[in-house]
Amino acid sequence: MTMPVRQIAYFVPDVRAAATQHAALFGSGPFFVASHIPLRKVLHRGRSAELDHSSAYGQWGEVMVEFVQQNNPGPSAFHDMYPEGSGRQGIHHTALFVDTLPAAIARYEAQGFTTALYAEMNDGFAFAMIDTVAACGHMIELYEATDTLTGFYTFVRQAAADFDGHAPVRDITL
């Protein structure tokens, strides 16, 4: 079963600065920034956790690019790769659409990979980050291709079709 990469995500200290720089370097964008994305449930490696994060989403050719920053201290799938206070940044994950999230998580776990993050947004949309760092050099994010999610991917892709470099960073609410 082939699962194409839908998104590549970078952990950065400032999503707006990263998006602005990426747009200038590669002509990607525009980037849509969602600040303090609300989550109703967060499990870090199976334990309840807090996660306050912001993300910038833009199109770079055929793939969506996400820049993500963690706004609160503490353990997370992001700090697993880029320790708090280290100043390090870089590729964090690639994202895949799956048919059924629980089944996909179970398939990865059966292969010896652990779930670094399981989270649900306030509307119930769930996603997971599988720790594939030892095998791939980054994590893999999994989520079901709901109408809302695929609609968001289409929105970002369509905005890029007419992007002339003006206003490379724009605010949205998720």
C-alpha cells in the first residue's frame, strides 16, 4: 500500500519568521498561521500532557509545508527531537493520510514504533505522531482524510496558485 507524503513539517522557534524566509527563498506560500491551536486531548507517549502550539501552513510545489512552534514548556513530540532550550530546529515530521487512524497506529506499533503524540482538536479531529526517528530521521504524522482536512489542503493549494509574493504570512483560526 503506497501512502504519499502530504506534508513536510519543520520545528522552528518562530513560525512567522520561518514562513516569511521560506517564501522569500523558494516562492512558496502564502502561509496561513494558526496561533495557539486548541486541543481538547493530548497524550505524550501515552500520558496526559499540555501542548500549546502554533503552525504556519503553505504550499511548496506539490507538497504542503508546515512550520510548527511549541509555545509552552514541557515534554512533547517536538521536544523529543528538539530539546527545550537547545535552540535546535529542523525537519520534524512528514504527514500521511490514512483510512482509519486507530488501525494505522496499531500497524506502526506492531512494527515496533511508538506513538509519541495522540491529540484531538476541539471538533474531535484526531492526529498522531509516530516515532520513526530511528528508521526515517523524523516522525510521521497520521490523520484521516476527512472532508474538513482535505478541504483545508485544497484551500492552501488554491491560494498558492495565485500567490504573487504579496502578504506571504496570513492569519487563520482553526
